[in-house]
Amino acid sequence: MGYLVKTIFLKSRASAMKKAFSIPGPISLPVVYSLFAMVIVFCSLAVSPALSAEDAGLKPGMATPVNADGPAAFMERGALSFRQGAFGDAVANFDAAARSYEKESNGPKRCEALIMLAQASLFTGQQRKALAAAEKALALARELHDGRQSAAALDAIGNVHLAMGNEELAGKFLNEGLAVARESGYQDLAAVILNNLGNLRSAQKRYSEAQGIYAECASQAEKASKPGLAAEAIVNGATAAFRADRYADAAMLLQKATALLRAADDSYAKAHSLINAGIIYSDLRAHLPEQNQSLAQQSYSSFSDAIVVAQRMNDQRTVSYAYGYLGKLYEDEHQYQEAIELTRRAIFAAQKSNATEALYRWHWQDGRILVHLGKLDEAIASYRLAIRDLQAVREEMSSCYANPESSYQKTAGVVCLEMVDLLLKRSSRLREGETSEPYLAEARDTLEVLKVLELREYFRDDCVDAARSVEKKLDVVSKKTVVVYPVLFSDRAELLVSFAGRLKRFTLAVSIDELTKEIRAMRKTLVKRSTWEFLPHAQKLYDWIIRPLENDLEAVKPDTLVFVPDGPLRTIPMAALHDGRQFLVNRFAIAITPGLYLSDPHPLNSMQAKVLYLGLTQPVQGFPGLPYVGEELKSIKDLYGGEMLLNDEFRLPKVEDELKKEPFSIIHIASHGQFGANIGDTFILAYDGKFTMDRLSQDVGLFKFREEPLDMLVLSACETAAGDDRAALGLAGVAVRAGAGSALATLWHINDPASYELVVEFYRQLRNPSTSRAEALRAAQLKLLNDQRYDHPGYWAPFLLINNWL
């Protein structure tokens, strides 16, 4: 329900707080916090003055007109909500106004309402709604031959594309809008569009160009008597200068901006420009240590002024941000009592305004401060709230993809890992009657949230976790399975290991840098099939990851080890770890999964399997031929029957027709596949084009909605770039993305008879109904391992069983 917050009278406490401020040395804000300046620039895009609050006839405190349900009243209420930062209410009112004006056939007013609807929708993260409204406004403005509204609509469309990361389209529409505004003589509107063009250049990290555009915007805004816009542009210019490492320039620009802001009328933009200025002032302290004290004071003053402005406007969302960042300033100075008081004031204001995107920040901040105060249980409670809020606000934050540094997943990753660290610490400080398992289970569940977010971000798809509705956790389905969940911190690694549903924790005294170095060395040497240089690295990794579990493994005697790998661990095959006498695959069947709750755990019904075979033996599109594919597919077809599309028949439209026609349970693709760091670099080669992940999930994903979903996807010739953790994440998530229960895929491509031998043996083993997918792969790998021609793990280790291993 929220916290009981002590009343803070800012003015009466101002001098006391200033006196309390002691600065021990230059401290910069952590990167996730200093990025708020860029988030404001990129996501709180400047409002085109096609319709201002004054244009709508609105004055602060003005009563609603007599016709409370008329379009003018909707516009006034929308403008008031927009001014106060209540963007959800603004959307509802502008939407109602646009529909009312449409019924009245009032084109000019409808156009104004649509432009404001687009801007308010963008602030709430509703990008599609914003784009649709702006495009309708543009069409209408052009019908009306209204230059001002045409320019404002073009600006709104450009801003939506900028928020969506479509930089080329953003530039096209913003430049077109600027040209129309200038031709029509609307210099104030041209200044707004210039500010947004500066935002575009900043998003592209072209900071020098951005600074020049912001300066031009400020000059034009001052000529048009728009001091608030001029100040906003100068603050944005200071942000660009800071990003370009021109710290003295940034400080000088901030001085000019804050002077202008104090003279400007109260507005949402003024308050947020003050907050941005406060953040940059604080960031500058690390780079201008000789000005440390004065910069801290300027930061404090900017946040304090923002609170006063926001309170006068009754803008509780902005009040929340200003109090929160002021609390952060005190947190950095280790003045935790003042910091927590201000932070809870921020939480209270965010709750009043339903500002979930602010709440996660301040619950997180509250948790960190409580850790410093030694209140671990209270800190964990605050982190729980932060993670809850993060999940609720995910879609709004995803609208900031224009700035990759501010990605939702990075922020969520920091919060989730800090929470896991707290839970692990708490599990080590048990009181009488307590057990560690509830804390370990919550730590793992928190990591599961992060695993889903990682896949969502890589695939840019909110539906990758659709299968999470399953009730059974995969680690308790089989009593003969041990699940190993590595957690990588900067100073150590932890293993959360489930032995038949019983969780244990193992702490490894190895830093992430040491671990990554060994992993990279193993991967680099493992592909060299002419040498055994990989062995020392495989043994060291075994000692770190498996050796601590030996006693428990001996007691449980599992048949399968399942890893939920993290970061660099995704880039190596665990089967190739070596204990000094034998490989890990000699002892256990091995599988990986991107998350424990991402699959429906059920065995494969191989006896009734319907298989579709797709393959290329011929060179196409610059890729070499795969001469062993024909024999591979023929041998498997002899075992299972099914439909085959080879070479010229393996065309995208024909594949789609086959998938619509027949409910296949296995799809086997023997063709070049590439998993890159970005989803755009990930594809599977067909004869006439490429199966992108979007197209694969669209076609194969049809099975998600059938009574019998796709059991298995086999990719027998794919590869990922060595040392590329994100590419390996894409490989690990391919089954989930395609809607398949499991996938068999390779970390690197083996273009020789070894691949044929292993894949065919895998299918042969699967013919036995009592053999799991993991056991079938182990048997196939052991067949090669026991063959002197292929005993090097470079031949058999890259094959990974992903997701459901039963």
C-alpha cells in the first residue's frame, strides 16, 4: 500500500540540508542512473506547439466549461493532464476529443486533437497508437492545406520512429517537418523540430552535430520568445557535450540553461529540464574535481527548484523524479537517513500519480539504502517491489530502444542480480528455525525473470515466454536430473543446484574475468581438431563448476545434468569439460535450457513422429554446398518416413505450404544457419532466401496453437560466432522462439561425415521410447568419442540439446 512518509517542508529544510552536505571526493552517478538524462531527451520528446494549453483556452485552476462532455472540455482536460504529467488521462481525453470533432466534421480541431493524442500516447509508450494518430493527423492537415499542423504531424511521426529506434525514418519525417515549418513561417515550431533532430543525432551518438543543432534550436526559440524551449535545448546540448567528453562546455551550458529556466513559466518541460540539469551537474563532479563542491550544490539546487515547480503544477510524477534524484544525491554522499526520507517521498508521489516507471527506481533506491543501513530483510522487500514494478513497466521502457545504453534488460539485469546477491547473503545469515531453501528458491525465481527478459530483448518479441503457463517446473519432473544454475557476479560465481528438487548453493572463488578468460580460451582451442590444447582449460572449468558437486552427484546418481548457462558459459559445450580422466559426457547426458519455466515438459513420442526434412546440398547465395546433407536426410527418412524438400524444393513459400498442410512433430533443417549478436544477423538459409527468426517463428509458430505442438526442431549445420555471448543466447532461445519443445543445434558447423554419423545415431536412439532426448544425444556423442577418427570433442561436442530434454 505504500510507506508512511514523514512530511518534508523543502523550503524550511533547505538550509539545513545544504549544511549537511559534505563532499568527501568526486563521485559520479552509476551509469544506470546517469542515463536518466538521456531517457528524458529521447523518450520525453519535445511537444509540438500545434496546440498549447493556452491555445486550448486553459488557465491553471480554470473550471471545466458548462458542456463537460463536449470536445472542447475533453481538450481542456487533456491539456491540463498533459501539463501535469498525467499522460494516461491526457490520452483518454484527447482520444475522446478527436472522436467528438470527427462527428462534428470539424477537421482543424480534430487534427489538433490527433496531434496531441499522438504526443501523449508516445509519453505512455503506446507507440503504435501514437503513430496511427499522427498519420491520421498528417493526412487531415494536408487535406486542409494547413502548414502548421502538417509540420507538427510530421514532427510527431518522426518522434515515434525515433522512440522505436527507426532512425532513418525519424530523420526523414523530422527533416520534412522542419522544411514545412520554415516554408510556412512558423519559427517556434521549427525550433521544436530542431530540438528533436538534435535528439536524433544524440541517439546516433553524433554528439558534435547534436550540440550544434541544439544551439540553433535555442537561438530560434529565444527569438520566438520561448525561453523554456531554449533552456530545454541548452540542457540537451549540455548532455550531448557531456557524452562527447567536453565537460567544461557542459558546465558552461548548464549555467546558461538554469538562468533561463528560472525565468521561464512553470511547465512539465521546465521541471524535467531542471532534473536533467541536476543529473548532469552531479555527473560532472567526477570529471571536474576542482569544481566538486559547487557542482554538488548546483545539482542540489536544480533538483530543489524542480520540486517547487512540479508542486506548483500539482505534477506528482515529476515531483517523484525530483525527490528521487535528490535522494540519490544524498545516497552518493552516504547520508542515508536524509536519502531514505527523500526516496520515500519520491515513492509516495509516484504512487499518487500511478507512475510505475518511477516506482521501480525508487523502490530499488530504497532497497540499496536499506542495505547500507544494515536492514537486510527490509531491503529485500523493497527489491521485490522494484522487480514487480519493472515487470509492470516493461513495455513503456522498451520505447527507449533508440538509446541502446538505456535498454530495459540492462537495467533489469542490475536490479535482479543485486536482489539475488541479497537473497544469497540472507541465506547465509539464518535465524533459529530458518532454512536456506526459500531464499535460494526466490533467488532462482528472480533469475528466471531475467532469463525471460533477455530472450524478449534479443528476439524483440513479447511472446517468447508464452509457454511459461506450464505448472510443472522442469527440475522436479525427473528425479534423476540435476539442474545447475550458474550465477555470475563480478567478484565470484555461485551455483544454485537442484538435486531432485532440493536446492543447494555452492560459492566459487573465481571472478567473472577469470572465468571468462578460461571459457574464451577453451572455445578458441576446442575447434582446433588437430591438437588437444583445449584440455587444460576444460579441466580448470571442470574443477570450478563440477568438482564442488561431486559428493552430491555421487549420492544422487543422476543420469542427466541440465545447465541454465549465463553469459560466456553459453558459448561452450559443457559435455567437453574434463575431470583429468574422462569427459563429462562419459558420465552424464547433458542438456541446456535458457530458463526452467520456458517449456512444457513431456517426452517425445518418436513412434508416431511426423517429420519434415529441409536441406541444401548445393551452393546458393554465396554459401558453399553441404555434400553430406543428402545422405543425412535420406538415412533419417528411412527410419521415420516423412516429407522432404531438398535444394530447389526448399523454397520459403513451399515450406510455408507444407507447414500449413501437415501437423509435423519434428522439423529437421540441414542448411547453413547463423546466430548473430543481433536478431537481424540471425537466419537459416533456404534455396531462395533466408528464414529470419521472425519468419521461422511465424511459420513454425503455427504449431503453438495446435493440439499437438512441435516437439523438436533440429538445426544440423548452424553456427555462432566464437566468444559472442548474445549470439549464443539466440541459439539457446531458438526452441522457445520457434514454439518447439526442444531443439538440437550446433555451436559451430562440422561439414564432414562426423556430423552425419552423430545426427543419424541420435535419431536411431530416439526410436526407443524409453530413451530421452538427452540420453539419445549422449549415445550419439559417445559413438563418435569411441571412434578414433572422431574422438576429439571438436567433432561431437558442439551439438547441444536445448530446452526440454525428456
